[in-house]
Amino acid sequence: MGKLTIKDIATMANVSTATVSNYLNGNYDHMSLETRKNLSQIISDTKFRPNSTARNLAKNENKTIGVSIADITNPFTSQVLSGIYEQCDNYRYRVLFTNAGNSEQKEIDNITRLQNEGVAGIIVDPVNPDSPIYESLSNQNTVMVDRQSNKLIIDTVATDNMTSVQNLVEQMKNKDYDNLYFVTWPFQNISTRTQRYEGFIRATNYSTLNHLIAVPHHGKEIEYQQFTQNISSIMQRNNTSKIGFFCMNARVLLRLLQAMQQLGYSYPQDYGVATYEEFDWMQVMTPAISCIHQDSYSIGKVAMHILKQKLEHKLLRQPTLKLIPTQQILRASF
Amino acid sequence: MGKLTIKDIATMANVSTATVSNYLNGNYDHMSLETRKNLSQIISDTKFRPNSTARNLAKNENKTIGVSIADITNPFTSQVLSGIYEQCDNYRYRVLFTNAGNSEQKEIDNITRLQNEGVAGIIVDPVNPDSPIYESLSNQNTVMVDRQSNKLIIDTVATDNMTSVQNLVEQMKNKDYDNLYFVTWPFQNISTRTQRYEGFIRATNYSTLNHLIAVPHHGKEIEYQQFTQNISSIMQRNNTSKIGFFCMNARVLLRLLQAMQQLGYSYPQDYGVATYEEFDWMQVMTPAISCIHQDSYSIGKVAMHILKQKLEHKLLRQPTLKLIPTQQILRASF
DNA sequence: CTGTTAGCGCTTTCAG
DNA sequence: CTGAAAGCGCTAACAG
């Protein structure tokens, strides 16, 4: 059962390969109804499938876009991927998937590999958007999502971090808190983190770093204990004032809640809290938690849309930053 | 700046295309050190990248596997994808990604498309594993993950649902509950659901359906109210006995907790609870929730491993079901 | 309406 | 050590 080719079909139907090819491509103008039906019959009987590699080579058209994901395990990211795929499907592109599992080196390998595969365009959700690898990418055929580099060299679409945090924190301010704190993983110059903090600062006007609380990221147990200690002293220091926390993301929130729980404090009596990111479970906490929902699906969709425009219209512009708005979800946690 | 070809490189280096090709493929035995260096220089200078489509056609080798995902937005699934990718990367396959967004029709389209692309093999995470589309797939080059069909026609790798539920529920039994309940979305003949229930039954030996509680899936508000009512009467009926709930997954657990909260009950005083699936937030609940952690990453990895074996060794066997063990996480919720 | 044929860019004998 | 040339399977003029 050697693979069938267009030639086999041609001989079976007593026509030339050209006719078969025309049939395959829907150019029915060039053949009699009879041969058309005949071909249809034979092809479905034999379950013939034209070799797409050969077809691509001959047409010299390339409708595949490569996706480099920093960490597909991140729920935010899978939403983005879902948006990308949806749009690729609309535009009839196929998507070649790669995942770096948060490793910078892996990401470099993946991108290189995609380039070698000769994809038409690349969408990258970067591990580290300031990695030098991105300088080897051309803005003509790539777009970045989520995290943005400090110097914008590639079109990127991201969440409007700053404004949304600013808005939510302003809501907190309206509730007459004496002290507000921003809880975060170490900045490490990562744009999502610093931008959210910037929003916090704009809302609060704090001029010192005294309202910044760092949570270890992949720390050792001892570091988390120190964090809990830290929270403890903050709570004691503020025991007569109204105090609130804004968390930079859900994982950070979880850590804060855990610490508070250990210390015997509960919200909203002892403290107020709100967070970036939305997850199912926030709704079922007692009381439910106020948060910022990002439209990651749109990020993916828009990214692919922009990429398609670039690819097909060769628009050569300055790298652009497209900010996707978020949604504020107000509940009863502050 | 027309794309460079192997021919251009050849003329630039004053050698034939064959030599360039040899160079590209690492067959350095057939050329002088000089031309080798020369080629190396030219290629890196010109940033020449051989056209992979042409290469694939010429070698007639196909190292791409297609992945059809039911819903990439599901965190369980993204773990699976991560495992698949990892293994593909190890085995030097590329992965063509598709996502059905839980639509059966979309899934059919996706699979058909993958087939037309001529992928070497397919891994499918099915929307509905009993859909007729799977009969058009050959067990020679496809494997299913997660949900399994009722009649096994394709090798599939899934979680060991039954045994793990049985084991955990037995732990609950040891705590002298008078009544245990299984909370689930409607079965709809979906294997993951019925198998988990089967494990529950094996542990409890209940012979009626009285211990089965259905939660609406994508229901209207009114249906959730009915569910809450239902829970309310169960709690009242059992107000003198020790009662426990096992939830079929995290979303169901969330619903149960929500209902309980509305009704003013809390665990572990008023009821005991445990669940299938593990998420970060379960650890931070008060008290933390006992659960079953599935190794979705391994599912993906193993699936690709099996697929590779089939593809490269043409093993023709009976379709096989590979069950991946889970991990029991005992905390303080029952 | 249908067939011939020259590519698409690369690989791979087989000679030299 | 290097080159010529015949494909890989399909497309797309161009003839007929």
C-alpha cells in the first residue's frame, strides 16, 4: 500500500496529472462534468490525500505561524493560545506549537527551531522579554504577547496593567484606608510587575518603598516564614488603622492569605484585599475577592490579527504597543 | 532580497549544490576542510536557511504530529499539552496544534485538517470520545488522552480514575462517616465521571443512587438554587449524623462550597469533603482540602512515547488502555 | 476541455 | 574530494 500520488489518480481516471491537480484545487472550469464526477468518485474511493508538503513547495506559499510559549501551564497563557488558535483558524493558518517551560535557553532553541522550519510568522509569549534573542527577530513577521520588553522593538499586545491597577486601587482608596500595600514577587525588571506597581503608585502617591511587600517566588520554606513575620509586624504596627493589600497576582494573593490565616487575621474585618488576575475560586472565598480580570483570549486574537496584517500587507511601521483593557470585578473583600 | 537557495550558496562558494547539501546535513567526509570552512563562512554571512518544505519533500520524511485538544483553557489539558510537547521535543517531532473549544464539530474539522496536512501521527484529547469521527482514525498512528471511549478502538492513556477515587473514599470511610455522597456533573456517559463514581461505589458499597448528587454544568441560576435546596435538605435530613462529600472535580467542589456557605454550614465541623483534582487554592482554604492529584504531564509524555513507538516500529497490537497513577493528598477537610 | 512540461528547493545516487 | 542529474509530489503556464 505505497502512498498514492496524483499520478496514480490520473492514470486511474485516464486523465493527466494537471486535470487531477485542477480538480484538487477546485478549478472545475477546465474539465467536463463527467471527468469531474469520475475524479470525485475515485478520490473518495481511494481516500487519496494530496501530499501537502509537495503542494506547499510547488505553490511556494507558507501559511504556518510558529508560537513560542513561555509556560503553557500558566492558565493565563492557555487563554492566549486559545485566542491565537481561533484567529489562525479564521485566517487559515496552521500553528506550530512550542513551549519553553519558563527556560530562557529552551525559548531560544524553540525560536531558532521555528525560524529554521521557515514559518511565515512568529508569535512569542516571552520568558524574558529583554533577552537578546528578540533582537534577532524581525518586526516584520513577529509579534510579542503579554510581557513587553523595556525597549520596544517588536509589536506587542499586552494587558493594560498600569491603568487597571490604578483604577482598582483608587476604589480601595475611596474606602478610607489609612495604609495600602502592594504585595508582589520581586520585580526583576519584569514589565508586568513594575507596571502594576506603577499603577499602585499613581493611585496612592506614595513616594517611598515602604508600601512594597515582596513575596519570595520559588523560595525556600524559611523565606516564606520571613514573609509571614513581615506581615505580622506590619499588622501589629497598624493595629489601630485601617489597612489594605493589593496583590500583584493570584499566587501572591494565595501566599498572603496563607500568612494571614496563620497569624489569625481575616478579611475584611482585619484587613482589606484585592488582586490582579481572576480565578474561579476567588468567587467562592468568604467573602468573595475583588479582582482584575484580564482578557487574555483577546490578547491572542489581536496578536494574530496584527501578525496577519503585517505578513500580508508588508506594513512597515514603528513597533507598536497594543494595550487590551481589563475588567474590574468588585466584590466584598475590601 | 529574493530568498537564497542552495544553488546561490553553491555558486558563491564555487562548489555544486550537492556539496552544499552535504554540508547542511553534516556529511563532512565528502569535502575538504577548506570548502567546509568556506561554506560555514558564507552561510553564516548570508544567514542562509535551507527551505524545510523542500527538504521534507526530498527526504520524504515527516516528523510532525498533530494534536487535537478539546479545550486548551482547561488547566488539566495544558499540562497534558506540556507533556506532549516535551516528549515531541525529545524525539525531534514538531507539533501542529489545534483546539476545539469543546465543540464536537470543530474537533471533527480539526482532525480532518490534520489528516489533510499529512501529519505522521495524531494525539487527540477528545471532546466526546464516543464520537464516530474516531472510527475514521487508525490506531496505527493515533493515541487518545484523558477521556476514553466506551469501546476501546484507539490506544489511550488516561488517569486511573476508579482506583484513585476508591482509595480516597476508603480513607473517608475510615473516619466513620454515617453517610457519604458523590457530587458530580451529570454523567452523560462520560468515562471520567462514571469511573470516578464507580470508584466511589466500590469503596462504599452503596447499592442505590441515593448517594449521588448532580450539579448543573452550564446551568441557569435557577438550577443552582435548586442544587442548593437539594443540599439543604440533605443536611437537614442528616443533622444528627456524620456526613461527607466527595466531589468529582474542582468546579463541582466550588459549587458545593458555595452552596454550603450560603446555607451557613462549614467543614470540617458540619460536613467532610474531598475532591478529585488539585489546585493551588485548595491548600489555602481553611482548612486545606484533601484531594487527588493527577499527573497530567505524564499523560502527555506517555501518549507521545506510545505514538512514537507505533510510528517507528509499526507495532500492530490491540488497542491498549494505559492508566497513569494519581497521588493522594491528605489534608484536613474530612 | 485536456495534456506536456518546466519548475518549487533540496537530497542522493552515481560518475568522475 | 566534487559534480551532474534524477527525483520527491504537486502546480501552473502553455500548447494542443
